[in-house]
Amino acid sequence: MRKSYVGNNIKLNEFDALIRITVEMSKYLYPYIRDILKSKEDLEENSVIWNDFNKRFIELIKERFNMDSMRVKKLLNQAENDEIIIKSLLTLSFSISNQGYQKLKNFLYDF
């Protein structure tokens, strides 16, 4: 889905390393992730946090992903976008547990 001129597949050990880094970063970012999810529950009171996060998420997708891909277009579709973001944030928040590495790995294989 990324903008790339080389069609290299990621190696299994690189994939595992990226998952481990992501799990460690989710531990560090957990308070922010929790605030984002909480703001989505109460949009009237905390819409600024959710809107800022959603705006930045879309900016990053447009900047770094192939906009011709149907999967990327699905990410940018507002109706489906919120569900994907919430599911991803929940998965990251669950990644801070002792089994976080395995949970995130399973989520990514199913994605």
C-alpha cells in the first residue's frame, strides 16, 4: 500500500522487529491512545482530540501511501475510516500487555 518503486517483500525477521518496536512504542504512547479513544466516545466534549488525530492520520496516508490502491481509498473513506482507526487504536492499546507482541502479530496477519 505504500508508495514504493521496488516491490520487495518484508522478511519475517524484519516484520517481527517492526512488531516489537510498535509494541514498545504503544506502551510509551498508551496515555495518548487512551485519550484519543475516550474523545471518540464523547465527541461533543472532546472532539478536538479526535479530529486532530483523524486529520493527521489522513495526512500521513496521503503523504506516504499509494492513493490509487483500493485499500488506501478504503482508509480515506470517512464511513469506514473511523472503524479502522478505532480497531487499530484498540489493538495498539491491547499491545501493552505481556502478550502484546503476539496480539499485534495476529492482528496484522489478519489485516
